[in-house]
Amino acid sequence: MFCEDSRGTDIDHFWPIIPFSNKTFVWENLLLVCGGCNRTKGSRFDLDGKGDPLLIDPTAEDPWDFLFFDPDTGIIVARFNPVSGMKDRKGEHTTHLAVLPLNIDPVTDGRRRTALSLRRAVDGFLKTAKTESSRTADELLAELQDHDDYGLLEWYFLRDGRDDPPFSELRTKRPGVWSQITKTLGRHP
């Protein structure tokens, strides 16, 4: 639930059992996580001044509201707010290595390879679409979902990645395909 890696083997209590024992058996509080994220997070759970978690809750919040992805490195960082000149507080807290190991080498390498696979799939679609008008948005989406091991499709189609080539080219040259995929992805939580 945190690093999006496929090594989920542990159940984490988002709100730690101590001091939040009343949430011990609340289904939404139980997250499938990898051992690394679970051990690093442990019982660390800082709250802001209002008593809200500083850690992004992947069951209730869209992580991309707080985070930015660099497809060339595979690293996820806190979103920068150009108006305030500050990094997002939740994003900064969540990506800090003392809280979660989101940017360890195996995970960043997996994200980088996933980004490359997604780019290749879109690029291949654009090349074959020039000669085959029969390739559909559904076929492209199915292929992209097959390659999306780290949950990056929403970042590419609904967030900042939409301006990343070849996604920007797909958006301008095949607006119908783009629209159909974004509508489909937008319906998912």
C-alpha cells in the first residue's frame, strides 16, 4: 500500500495499535505492506496540530495529491507548491526514509522500468496506429495495465505524467483514445 512494490507480506496497522487500540480490528486500518515498509514505519505515526496523520493514508487519500514521480529515476518526492515555495508537508513526511523506505534501490528501479515499459507501449501504439486504425483504446489500456506493476497509470493519464512524451503525443494525436482511457481510469478509486 505504500511503496507499491509487489512484495506485500505483512499486515500493517495504519493507525498503530499503541496508542490507537480502538482501531486494531477496523478493516480500513489494516494494510498489506512489504516487510521493509512495515519495519521502518513501526509505531511511528506523527500527527499534525489538528490530530490528523502526517503520513498519507492510501485508503482515503490520493497519494499523487502529495507526491511527484520522476520517471527517469523512479524516485518519488514530495510535491512542490510553487505558490508557497514549500514541499507538501504530508508528502515530505511520507517520503522521509525514517518513516517509509519509498525510494530504496529495488523499488525505484522497478518504478523506472515500469515507466519505460509504459512509454514503450504507448509509443508502439502510436506507431502501429499510423498503419492500423483497428487498434482500440481498450487494447492499449489492457496492455498498459499488464505493464503497470507500480500503479503509475493514473500518474501518466490523470496527473503530471500526461505531459511526458509519448503520453503527451497520444493526448494530442489520438484525443479519443486519450479521453476513453482517462474516463476509465478516473472511475477507479
